[in-house]
Amino acid sequence: MDSYWQMTCAILVPGILLASWIDYAQRRVPNWLNAALIVIGFVVQAWFFGMDGLRTGFLGMLTGFGLLIV
């Protein structure tokens, strides 16, 4: 379980820093960066937790998307 959180931090911290920098400089976050983080997140979830992790990741993405749209 430790390696899961290490992998998550290794992906999210640079991704969030890059998104923050681009947002600061251009006042927008590019869709390619969001899509890349989503795909990488699905891959990591599937790698560590199999189909259950993939399903959980998909439901989490739908929940976050739904809350932001409303």
C-alpha cells in the first residue's frame, strides 16, 4: 500500500504544479493535461487494484465531474 501512495504523489504533485503554473501564466488549464492525469490515474488504479480499482476510479471521476458541472 505504501508504494501506491508513493506512485500517487509522484504523479499528482508534478501534475498539480504544472497545472498551477500554466493556469497562472495563461489563465487556463489545458485539456490535454487533465486528460493525461485522468488516464494515468486509471492506469495506476488498475495496476494496484485491478478492475475494482478501475471501477472506483471511474465512479470518483464521474462524481467529481458531476459536482463541478452543477
